[in-house]
Amino acid sequence: MNRRVLMITAAWPPVGRVGARRPLRLARRLPALGWTPIVLTPTPECVFRAPPAVDHSLVEPPVEVHRVPAFIPSTRLDRLIGRLPRVVARPLRVLLSDLLFPDQYPEWTRAAVAAAKAVAPVDAVWVTGGPWGIFVPGRAVARALGVPLVLDYRDPWTVDTPARRTPIAIPRPALRWLERRVLREAAGVMFVNDDILQKTRAAFGHHGAPWRVIPNGFDPADVVDVAPIRPLRPTLLYTGNCFGSRSMAPVLAGVADAANSGHQGMQLRVFGELDPLARRALADRPQPDHVEVHDRIPAAELAGHLRGADALLLIIGDGHRTALSAKVFDYIQAGRPILGYGPADSAAADLVRSCGVGLWAHDHPTLVAALRRLEQRRMPYAPVASQIALYSADTMAQRTVDLLDAVTARPAATPSVTPAAQATGR
């Protein structure tokens, strides 16, 4: 007999935010592993200050979903502020954000608890963050229902939060106090990588509840089945926005030098936004024959470009050595070689090498050499199925179920057929 878990998430399809991916992929698989998911999520119009992007390519499983509206005062106030002239609205919005504890999601607590009480009994509450305020209603719901609370950390919280920008902002010690209280009430905690776990343990200690590293996983169900769009020229494709230490500037320099060395045939196509450093670099050294920058496009349209590119560019910054971003899994799903750039000892570099899905460059010479191979259409791509399986949504779901079984003292389930096996007929 299946047990039931209430999954609380700030984003759920058709909302296309990255935070919807992990709960969605888990919800597809938990029933086959002995757990029935019930999703509890705020309605987008009550919590998001601006209408969120939607992604209709996300395949929603046939699970029970409760979209719970609420009156969120800070969201309403932000919308009112947005009607003011920009020069006035901008500082007021900064002030409002700095005064929240830590964001608007605790204001959803009363509505979430009321909705959860109307749901049939559950055996555990699982809540994913950030946004970090979603942990507050998650904790309250678990208390109200008298069941174990499992926290899911997709990013670090206060151990990596930038300083607030106004003198009257909620102080960092207060936010640390909130995180400590939530952690102490958790029966189990999931972290997407070991770096977040270790930083959290160093800041707050560990009080005996099981803490597990459960990386994200790619999901074949999210692959849009469209024909590849194959450019005439060898093409390196990048999707999404560049920011912080994930700058496109070193890649632009590599493309320019590869072209100057006589490799005139390749092009870099970006669907997203360059970081300020890269924009300045491109302004100082334009490359109209080799670099194209486009606005972001819908997922269904982008899928054809992903599946037709000669290689997919992955940039990892110094601050994300242990992170495996959603982009990594989108690229694996596309089935094209990955050209990675960043620290040689990063988790993404290990994945690319161990899974046989491309090349990794860690400095200018290795990047230029990789671009030359791309220009000659000699990018290596020899996927190692056993290694790729370690990064699948099936593995992510099984590890999650192991944790849910542990916090509810239930023997672990061993499914006879996984969703991926069903899809392949194995």
C-alpha cells in the first residue's frame, strides 16, 4: 500500500521556472516507488510580483494538485509601487524586499495550512526551496498534520545570501535564526550537492536527522520531440543568461582567437542575455561573422536548435564548482556533445568526462583547442550509459524515497520496473 507525501513547491507547471523541475520529476516517479504525491502550491497570481513565464512543454503527471490562493500583502504592495515612476519605484521595491522575512511566502502560511488540513491524511511533508520563505508554511503544515518534515535545498540559504541593501533591512543573524529553527524541526534534509550540505553543517551543526546529498536528474519526459535544426556552419549553442562568475567573456575571447588562427567556419549562437563584462568585450571586439546573440525563445522552438547544434556550451564559474545546474540536464536530454568551460575540478567537468558526453576546457589554450575540434566537427560524444544513469531522475527519485522511508521508519521499496525502463521497454 502506497504512503502519501504532501509536496509543497512555489512553482508547478505550467509555470516554467526552474524550481518546478525537481518536484515535477519526482512526482512522476514516486507512485512506482511506493509513495503517492499530493502537490500543494500557491497560485501564481497571488505570489509572483510579475506574471511568470509558462512552459507548456512540461508534462504534468496525473497527480492530485491543490493550487491555493491567498492574500499576500507584500505582493499587492509591490504591484502598487510598480505603478509609480521608475525613479521612485526602484528604491521602494529594494526597501520592501529587504524588510521581508525572508520573502513573501510566509504570508501564504495560513492558507497553506487550511488547504493541507482538507487533504486526506499524509505520511510526510516535503518542501523545496528557494524561495526560502516556502520553508515556513512547510514547517507549519507538518506541525498541523503531525507528520515528519523533509526539506529540499536546491541552493544554499543564509550561508550564501548576499548582504541586504538598506540600513533597516532584516539583519542576517535574524535570517540565520529562522533557518536554524526550520532545520531543527526537519526529520530529514536533502541537498543537491555536498558543498551546500557541508556549508550548512558548518553554520548550524547537525542534530541527528538524516541529511542526504541527492543531485538533480535529467528526465526524458521533458524532451520536446521536434526535428533537429541543423545549421550549415559548425555551431556552438548557449541557452540562458550569463551572470556573475559565469561570464561569456572568456568564451568570446576564445572564439575570436580561434577565428584569427584560420578557423573561420564556426559560430557561437546565444539564446539569452550576455553578462555586462561580455557585452563590453563584444562591443570592443565585435565578431559579426562568428557570434549571434538572440532573445530567449520558447522551449518547443529551442529544442530543435539544441538537438541540431554541433555542441552545447556550458559555463561554470568559480562559485559553482560543486553545482550541477538544470542546464546540465537539459543538455544531456538533447543528446548533443557538451563543450564545458570552467574549473577543471568542478562537478560538471567530472560529469562531462565520466559520462563521455563532450570536452572540458579550463583555460584559454584548452578552450581554443576545443573550438578547433568543433570547427572540424570532431567533438567527441560516446555516452556511457551506466554513468549517465547516476544523473537520471530515476536515481534522484529512488534516493528521495529512501529518505522518506527513513524518516517514516518504513522498509525501503524495491520497484520491479522504473519509469525509464518502462519508456524503453526494458
